[in-house]
Amino acid sequence: TDLSRIRNFSIIAHIDHGKSTLADRLIQRTGGLTDREMSAQVLDNMDIEKERGITIKAQTVRLDYTARDGQVYELNLMDTPGHVDFAYEVSRSLAACEGALLVVDAAQGVEAQTLANVYQSIEHDHEIVPVLNKIDLPAAEPEKVRAEIEEVIGLDASEAVLASAKSGIGIDDILEAIVAKIPPPKGDRDAPLEAMLVDSWYDPYLGVVILVRVVNGVIKKGQNIKFMIGGTEHLIDRVGCMRPKIEQLPELGPGEIGFITAQIKDISQTRVGDTITTVKNPAAKPLPGFKEVQPVVFCGLFPVDANDFEKLRDSISKLRLNDASFSFEMETSAALGFGFRCGFLGLLHLEIIQERLTREYDLDLITTAPSVVYDMHMKDGTVRHLHNPADMPDPNHIEMIEEPWIEAIIYCPDEYLGSILKLCQDRRGIQKNLTYVGGRAQVTYELPLNEVVFDFYDRLKSISRGYASFDYHQIGTREGDLVKMSILVNNEPVDALSMIVHRSAAEARGRHMCERLKDLIPRHLFKIPIQAAIGGKVIARETIAAMRKDVTAKCYGGDISRKKKLLDKQKEGKKRMREYGSVQIPQEAFIAALRMG
Ligand code: GDP
Ligand code: MG
């Protein structure tokens, strides 16, 4: 295709501002799908994505648009993941485009994710086309939001397109704006092949499918290609694009976005951001911007029923086929038995995997306290990366501990600011900046990631009644006064509940855990001490009083069937319990105890 007829763009938006609805409209308008096929949202294709309304994997679709100038343009629309956990994937998707549609809900205005995404887009030198969506809503205030975009982001929004993705208003204007404002890609057809690996996924029929953006040269079937960073070589057997249905093509030239397959079985060979070149006439060096993705949040996953271990192994391996960004290795715990230590890109990623295991694979799981990765600088000069509190070395051998920090942008209506600042302060936050735009505050904080992984986001949403929005990125590691806090039930440590905490927060968290567990663990025939301890020192304690009588005593009298029912129920309950120091702890207690409330 003639380069001047190609436009590559992504859509950036805060969650729920209408990104997916607009993408579907653009596909429908340019004839990619029939009305019947349109009935379900096309670009979000996983159940969890639909329920949570976020895009987890990037997808792309090619649209042929006959513009008002009579020419046919090839528009490649890249849908980017909508969550901070996938920031690196987002950055690669943006790097594959020359422009972006900035979709802002005309009734809601600019939000934290709008800002975070738009700054990234600007960093990639994108031409940005603002779209004021949902103008069909009575509450829409397009002029106010237009001014907000100019004031907060500093973009010229005088030509922002007024649209309703839902009712189909302004769709042609958006398509014309893409053609007129977003620059065509540049590239040299005769140069050695350089194509960026933007995304990859596992397809049961095709094997690993790779989404590429060709920068220079041409990619076609039968070529021997090489991943410049991954190092492996493969023979291309298919080249094509998605409309969104798969269509095979003879080749992809410079500036084009499409897919290739090369009989790859293992997705971990395909690293997002890698450069694909030919074996015969390779490029001199890889394209810039590659980063190794590293899991940042770890937790243990154990089957409630020990007999499910093999099933859990199978299910995790299957999920991993499609997601190279999460890691797992076997873990054994004194009390939980066999399970897996898993690493995730963030808390949402963790929840997604956990939810899929529960829902799609029908597994009952115990999840241990999430942990970030700590750098333990040992007195012998070595550095250990610790992601399981159970492996904490003897503190006498540790010189100092570093923990990861983030910079967070929080955007909220003025009236909630006080409680939000308090939340950030309580979580050891350092305030960097505070500005007001209209009746809204934008506050920037530096926070230890460890304080955010537990329930920061839930707390933020609840204290702001859902109005605060939040986005973050990592800013490196800093020294912290961190200790391992253990929880002992009937004098026995419960490894699943031990965690690394800042010394200043240890007592409060320990007390809270003990109080929680006191309510969550059922009474037994004996008294149960519950303690939180650092090293040998107990910092909080509670006691569960002994149960006076046998449960069945309540059924004193002749009602045998009721008695039997009660016993059956107890038995049923036992299956979902774990035993520590002869104490039965229900599965729910682990999860509930970890919520800070
Ligand atoms: P995303 O999270 O940005 O992908 O947002 P979605 O496209 O999933 O839209 C979020 C919600 O807003 C859905 O319930 C849509 O039906 C609704 N929505 C999207 N566009 C419009 C619009 O133009 N007008 C109205 N009234 N609702 C819209
Ligand atoms: Mg969406």
C-alpha cells in the first residue's frame, strides 16, 4: 500500500468513556462486520474483559475507509490495554502508531487515566485528535470539557469532534479527522526488515500469532526470520491482517500493521517490543524501546482440596500458554501443602488469573498475601530478590532492604480531597504536587508499592464514592525499614499470612489481623491464642475462647435428621478448612484476614 494512504492510530480514554463502543462503531461504519456480528462488542473478547469493562490484551483491526476526497485509506486501529498493570504493552502499542483519538466522556470530563494515557501518547509524538463522546447524554457539557482539555492537558481542542459512539453521531467526522490530521507512517521498502513485535497470543489452530508493525522492509510468507532480542529463528507460514476476521495477505510493507504466524508453540519466545528481521539480510540493531517485563506482585496459590494439585498445575500451564507475563513455580508450604508461587504485572493481573482459575477451571483456591519484590542487601555483599515472606533471611545477616516505589496521579472532586490525602499519608506517601482544575483536584504522590498492593484502590474508591481516579507508574526502589511479621495461631506460624511490612505499620496491621482472625476462626473445644510477632517478639494478641458444648448438644432431643444434617454440614465445611496447630481455619478466613478494611 502507498504509505500516504495508511493511518495507524490508537484510542486512548479513561475507563468507561466509550473506547470499545467507538471502536465497534468505526468497524461497523467501514464494513468490517455485519450488524449481527456487531451485536457483541468485538474488541473486548474475554468474559472478564466484558464484565470489568477493561481491555486486557491489545487487538488491532484494519479498516478500509473511502474518504470524502474519494481515496481509499487503510486505517489500522490499535486497541490498547486499559489498565496500569499493562503499561509496557500500552507503550509498545502506542509506539506502533502515529496518532491517537483521545476520547473523553463529555459528561465526566478528564480523568486520571485520560491524563496518564495522553502524556504517554504525547511522548510518542502522536498527533492527537480529541473526541467528546456521549454528547447524547442530557448531562453532557461538551464546551466545559473542551475547555478542560485545553486547560489541563494543554491540547488545542477547538476542533474536537462531538460524538456519540452509542447513537452513531459524529462517526464520519472522526474518520475524516483521522485521515486529515494523523500523519502517514514513514519507512523504506528496500531497507532490511525491521518489524516490531507489538503483541502475541496463543491460538489453538494457528499456534502463536504475532502482531507486528513493520518499520522498514517487507515481511512475507516463506521468509526466515529472527527475533533480534529473543535470538530464535523461525519460518513464516502466514501473513495477514484482521478485519477483525483474519485475512491472509501476500505481504506487509513499511508502515503496515498486521499479523504473522511461524509455527511457534511457546509464547515465551515472543517478547513484546522485540525486533523481527530476516536471517539473510538482518537489520544492524534492534528498534529502541525494548524492556524485559518483570512480574511485580507475587502470591502463593494453593488448592483448597489437596487432590486438585495436578488440576491446578494443568490449568496454570494452560493460562500461561496465552500470557507470558505471568510466572509460576512450585511452592510447598508447611500448612497449605503443594501449590504455586506466581508472579503478576500488578494486582489486577493477579485477580484476573485467580478469577479465571476459579471460573474457567472450577478450582477452589487459597491465595496468600500478595508481596512485592524486595531487594535484600546482605552483609556478605550479595543481593537477594525476595518475593515470598517465607524466604526472609535472618535479619542479622541483612545490611538493608530496598522496596519498589511508584508515582501515583489521583484525580478527584474537591470534597474528597481531605480523606484521600489522609489515606496517602497513612500509606507512607510523599506528596509531590497538588493542583486544582475547576472543582477537581489533581494530586501526585510517591508511594511504596507495598502499601498499594493490598487494598489501596478499593479504599480510594470507597472514600470517594467511586469518583476518584488513579493511575501509577514505577519509579525505582528505595531503602525502607521493613520487617517480617508472622501470625501465630495456637503458637504455630501460619506461613500464608506472614508478610513484609514497614516497622511503623507493623503493630497496627498486626492488631488488625489478630482482631480479624478472632472473628473469622470458629471456636474450638480449647482456647486459641492468636498472635502477631516480629522475630520472637509478640506485638499483638487476641484469644478465641473455648467452645462450651458440642455443637450437636443444641439438637438435644429426638430430631435425628436435623442432627445428621448439622454433622454433614460440618463435614462439608471441613473440606474447605486448613489445619494449623490443631486449629481449623476456614478458607474464607485467609482472604478476609488479608483485607485491611
Ligand atoms: P471503555 O471502557 O472506554 O471501552 O467504554 P465502553 O465502550 O465499554 O463504554 C462504557 C459504557 O458507556 C457502556 O455502557 C456504553 O454503552 C456507554 N457508552 C459508550 N459510548 C456512549 C455514548 O456515546 N453515549 C452514551 N449514552 N453511552 C455510551
Ligand atoms: Mg473497553
